Amino acid sequence: MSDFARPINDTLRHIGGGVFIDLASDKMAELVTAVDQSGKAGKLTLEIKVKKATRGGAMIITGSLKLTKPADEPMEAMLFATPEGNLVADDPRQVKLDLKQVPSAAADITTANLKTA
């Protein structure tokens, strides 16, 4: 480690006129919020490319960001396959029951007829 190396944030501040580091900060906050809400891990990748300019000893620094938020819980449904290869909500092999409404006897009961403990 060099005693003369400048802090990396000094260099990052120059990429895009300061927009890169500000955008990285915004993405970091977005990631922290998503991880806090989901309880799952996410990732923020900062990629810095350095290449030598064609003349004058200058270097060209390029920065890119990639935010990987925690995945949402997958949605699912339980469906049944038909012989035709379709999916339906009701099991086609199960017999349908002819259910009927039974009149409620509870409507005839009043609170005065109830026993107390």
C-alpha cells in the first residue's frame, strides 16, 4: 500500500463530473431500503475501467453501476392438468358435490333462550 495514494473517492468524484458518485450513493440507498424491506441480500457493483489515452500521458476513467435488488417472492398457484394438456383450478378427476343451502336454525334462537353458566 502506497503512502502517497489518493483516496479513491477523489478519483470517483471526477467521473461524469461528480454524477457517477452521486448516482452510486442513490443506488446504495435504494439497495439498503430494498434489503431492509425484504430481508434478503442484494448487490451494488461499481466497475471502474482505466485505459491510457492516445497521447499526453492522460488516463481515461470510466465508471458503471449495476444494482441487483433482492428478488421478489415468486407467485404461485396450484392447478390441475386436464387430459387435453390445460391447467384448471378444480381437479377434473374429483366428483362435483351437489351442495345445498340448509336453512339456519340459529335464527330462531334468541339470547333470552340461552343458558348462562
